[in-house]
Amino acid sequence: MAGAACLEVVWVIGLKHASVPWEWLITGLALLVSFYTIIVASRKLPVGTVYSVFVGLGTAGTVLADMLWFGEPFRWIKLVLILVLLAGVIGLKLVTGNSHTKEVS
């Protein structure tokens, strides 16, 4: 799921910054692989957990990428809030055991 979150960062940034065909191609491929990965993960874990982890990690990664590579001003409060978000995502993942696994026919 971490890979899907990384790809989410790529396609979200691509939607804002892509300007030539090869950048749009990378953006589209990242989107497709990211969503495929989330679909596969949702076959084994509860959808709410998968979606929360996916969006939480993607949001944190996008905010950090904006600050590191695209000139978004660094603010300590953003870092603190990202850490709170990640703590929630990790906590949700920890309390969701494999007992919720469903079988796919």
C-alpha cells in the first residue's frame, strides 16, 4: 500500500505540473497502477482501512513533496499535522487485523 501512496503523490503532482505528453503519460500510468493497487489491497483488507491508509499517506507525501521540491513554504504546524495524520493512519492499520479478511470468489 505504501507503493500505491507513492504513486498517488506522483499522479497528484502530475495533475498540477504536467505540461508535455510524456509527463501526462507518467501521470496516467501512476494513476492506473495506484488505483489497481488499492483495488487489490481492498480484496484482503477492509475498504475503509485501505482507503484511509492510501489517502493519509498520499496526502502526507504530497504536502512534503510540495515543500521539498515545489517551493511551498515550510511551516512547523504542517509538519506537526502530518505527523498527527500519520499517527492516525498507523493506528488504524494496527487495530485492523486479518480477522476482517474476506474471501473473494
